[in-house]
Amino acid sequence: RPLREAGRDARGSRHVDHLGVGRQKQKGLNSVGLAVAVGRITTDQLFELARLAETYGTGDVRITASQNVIVPNVPDARLPDLGREALLGELRPDAHAAVRGLVSCTGIDYCHFALIETKELAVKTAQHLEQRLPDHKPFTTHWSGCPAGCGNHALADIGLLGKNIRVDGQLVDAVDVFIGGRSGPNARAGTRVLEDVPCDDLPEVLERMIPYVSRKRQSAAKAPVAPQPTGTAPNPSLSANS
């Protein structure tokens, strides 16, 4: 017989990356999300993050599913001082689209299943896109170093699946490129549109592809709302009214 539904589907189509200043439910308090490219943070940055959390918040630090961090419970009056801290010039609340939506699995450095080094390639590619697409709207880029898919490459605007190929008899790092993946109530896996793209060529390939992918997403009638910078300022200075 037909099965009864367990409850209401609470998934929403709006994506929020939690970067920048976000109003909390508690009056006068804010969360401040900082971009940590591919989740790699140094020891010095981690100690400094802890100091900022204790100085401007309640000592708490949250970690997002996109490998970024949040300092919650920051009072309105403390936001300007927090915005002037040097760490916010490194872990930026107003990071470029290529960085704020960047996710990567651990790669070959620490995983014996991985076929390529993902994190350094991801950062290098994002830096290229930041220079060539300076004002681009937010998009997500997920890297997986092998078919296990730990980087969730199938659920991103741009998904990259690592592999090895031979070019002129030499074994080189490469990726398959997927587009159009998303989670939420209308979830779908990304479509593989390119195969065997050498990683050395990838920055230029994505530079040409991303504007097309963004236009296609915006024109789709049922496409989810693109992630918007919530409360971010054009520089690291923070304001509760941003």
C-alpha cells in the first residue's frame, strides 16, 4: 500500500554560504563568516582565529560544510574593530566568488585513493579566476581526487573529478568537468561535459566556461537562487548594516 510521508520537506532552494556578516536571531548579535580556501589554515591563523572568537564573541567557532569558518555572537558595536583585524585580510569575509564557493577533498597528500593533488591545484585555479573574472557572481567549484567523490563534485556548479591521462607518452594530472549539479528540493547530479582536461590547461578552460554556466543557470526557470554574499562589505571592514 502507499507509504505515508514522514513529514514536510524542509529543504529550500536558497543557498547561503554564511560568509560575511549575518544577523543572528538574538538581538544585537551577528555571525561573521570567513573564507578558508579549500579548508587549509595555518597554525598561526588558527590561534589568531581563537583569539578573535574570544575577544569579539563568546569563544565559539563554527565550521561550515564548505570548509569555511564562522565567528558567532559578535555584538554590533564590536564589528568595526573586528573588521580591522589583520586576519580578515587573509581569511576574507568578502572573498571572490572563485574562493568563497571552493571545496576540495584532501587529495593525494593524505589519501591513498586520490589520483591527483587537489588542494593546491584548486587554490591555483581559483587565483587565476579571481584575476580574470574579478566581478563575477558567486558560483561553487568542488574538487574530488578520485571517483569516491569526497569533494561532492556532482553537486556543484562546476565539478572536477581527478584522473591520470597520458599526453605524448607522459602521465599527467587531469580532470573530468561536470556542470549544473545542485542539492536541495530539486537536486540533480552534474553533467559531465569535458573529459581528460590536463590540469595545466584547466584555469583557462574554466575561465571561458564559467560565464556560460552562470548564464545558463540564471536563465533556467527552476534554477535555485544563486548564493549571494550575505552582509559582506567591499573590504574587510565590517558593519552590522552591511
